[in-house]
Amino acid sequence: MTESFPYAGASVEIVEAGTILAAARVNPVELLGRATFPAPVRRVRLTVSSADKTGGDAAHVFVAEISTVDDGTPQRDRIRAVVLGNDPVGQLLAKRIKAGDPIATKIVDGVGTAAVAAYKKLGLDRPTGPAPEHDDRPDILADAAAGLQAQVTYADDGTLVRLRAEVPRDEVTPEHLAAMVRLTLQVVVSLTPADTDLAGRHYVVARESLPRVTTTTQEVTLDQVGGLADVVAQLRQIAVSFRHPEAMARWGARRPQGILMYGPPGTGKTMLSRALANEIGADFREIRTPEILDKWLGGSERNIKQIFRDARRYRVPTVMLFDEFDSIISYAGAGGDAASQAINAVAGIFKQEMNDLIEANPNVLVIATTNFPHRVDDSLIRSGRFDIKISVPKPDDAGRTEIFRKMIAQLAATHEQPGFTMFADGLDLAELGRLSHGMTGADIKEALRRVQLAKAMQDARTGGLVDPIGQADLTASITELTGR
């Protein structure tokens, strides 16, 4: 979900504020690091993190640093760059330092220390110009709409302004993040000349790993999943339970530790797993079949034990995906031959490892996907191991229409620019949904890919004289894929 609002002539877009706040529970999230601002502001860093306060309470901490210094390079690194220079000796020393040579490091840092002392003695380390006035600078900035107050501190030389605000974790909302962005921009405007504002600028507030528009399964969010409203709703509930362990503990509730997703190929099970990880703000670890199966007796069991041993040591929220689960753990049933005994042994180890995983490490959520649920032993996926079973069906007409709508919107937002239109106006998405009967999300993506390729090849041959993708192009691609 994206929130947009104007400020001082600029447009501000906050992408997935809920996901940003969730990710900040685990690791600090840096925002606005790549944005540009009017002079004299050179750099703005907005960081959202989590901290435990006295008394056991937890809070989200918002810190913004607005700097008029040219860059944020540490002084030691700047001095090293000056000392090393571009001559052959300097390049050799730089390579030795990079390799960890302590003698080379000591030599360069010794020269750098002498250079710093000389700079100080000559007064070259002090800013030029008149000393800044401090009397009229506020100590607190507040956003009344969100009820957010930020403490303001200033560097002695006037080159850095720092804002800091805290919000109890149970009370933090996306509006608090928006308020901190507004206060940050307020400081930026206050540092610029009186007749300067942010007119015409566009700021996107998003995690570096979450671009404003994404088209890959690695970066997909639940908001971008089309045609599976019921499944998405279930996954959102699971994400809420994962992000709020304090509420779970208060009621003695236990969130799901395992999820089994099953359905035909191409319906988006792996994509949904990645989207859930992004919704939680968790790392994503995909366990592939070759990481487990071993031709040597006992090797597969050892591999499973190692995977779960590592999982118990994860210190950040992590979604572990066992894709094509049936190829890893086939049916553990009757059979006295050596192959059946080996399969049963692998399944048995997996059961044991899943029994107490959530107690050993509540940061881990296990997802297994399969196209053939009947090949997986019922005892392996019983409640307590895999608490949630989700069927991911092929989309119906309305679902396919929604998939077309979201995929086309994402492609247009990613590739269209002034002077280039990717899709024609007036596309009949409902008709495309009807024509694509029986297709999965993966099939629809392939239909679009073929049209994109055909247009690109035509563009290459004609030098750009290509019409936008229209209804006829998409209809022909669907017909080619379905054979109807």
C-alpha cells in the first residue's frame, strides 16, 4: 500500500509503511539515503529502528540527520584517500590495506594522524564563515496530526541537525512514519534560502530492498498479488501474528509455525511465500532439493539436521521455504525395501525437527509448497507441525482479470516515461480474463512476456515506430498459449 501527500511543493510517496515498521523491529531501516535536496542540504538520512526501554517496554525509534556537509565519509577514510593518492606507491599501499596488512595500515594511519594534527594547528578543520546563530532554533518539533514530538539537536558548527522521536511499539502506525518524514522535510526547508521550497521534487520513502514498483517474485508484496484475495487475507493474518509476539504472549496464543501451500503448478505458491516474507519484514531462505537429498546412506538426514540446526540460530525473522516439498519428503508409508526405508528415515527426521522449532526459535516460520499434496504423509503435515493448509487454486475469470490489471499496471509504472506509452488505452481486461480461461498467473505473465518481446523486436527493426500494446496483441498471445 502506498500513501502520497504534498509538502512544500514536493510530492511524497511512502511505500509499504507497515512493512517498513515491521522490518524495523528486526534491523534498522534506512530511508531517503538516495534522495537529493536543494542546497545547502547535502545529505538526509532517516532511520527507523526498534529499542527496548526500561521497564521492558519496546519502542520504535525515528532518527533523522540533515547535513550540509558534502559527504558522509569518515574523516579517517578521507585522510587515507589524501595520503594514498593515485601514484604507484599509494595504489600498492591501498591494496595492502584492503588485504588486511597491519604494517601498511599502521604506516598510512600514522601519516594521516600527523596530517590531522597539522590541519588542526593551522585551523583548517574549522568551518569558514561566520558562526551560526543558535538563539531562535527550536529544541522540539511536533506534528499535531499524528501526535509525534521529535527532539532536535544541532552540531556546534551548524552543519548537522538531528531529530529523534520514540513511539511505543504497540501504538506505532504508518501515520507516525509520515509525520517524521514531514518534520524532516520541515528542517530541510528551514535550512534553505527564504525563497526556496521543494517545488517539483518527488520523494519516495521506501526500503532500499523494496523499489517503488516491483516486477519480480523476489521483491513482490501481498498488495501486488492478484486473483487470490482469500489466500492473501489468510497470509496477512499470519503476518500480523508474526509481527506482534507481545500480543500472542499476552493471550498465551501460539502463531502458526508451519504453512503448507498446495495447488496446480504456476498458481503462485513460491511468489506468495516471498510476499509473506516481505509483509513480515523477514529474511527469505529457500531450501532446494539438492541441499537435502544425498546419494549416500544417512546423508539426507544429516543435511536436514544441519538446516534446522542453522534455523535455531537465526536471530532475525526468517521464512524458510521448502519448495516442491513432495520431491524432498515423499510418502512415508508401507514398503520394506531399502528405498522406502530411506524415505521414511528422511520424513522421520523432518518430523522430529519440526516438533519444537517454534519453541527453540520463534523467529522462524516454515513454508512447504507442493503440487501433489497426496504424496506427502499426513503425519508429517499434521497440526503442530504445519498448522495451516492453504489451497492455491487456478484463478477464475475475475481472478485472471485482476492479475492482468495488476501485471499491466506494474509494467506500465516500471517502463513508461515521457514520450513512451507501453499499453494502449481502452484495454478490455474483463475480456482478457474470459479469453484466458484455464491459465494460471505464470501463464498470464508468459503471455505478456511474449507480447513485450514481439514489440521490442519490432522496435529494434523500425527504430521506434511501434504502437503501444493493444487488445489485439494480448488476445493473439493468449490464443497462441491456449491453442484456442
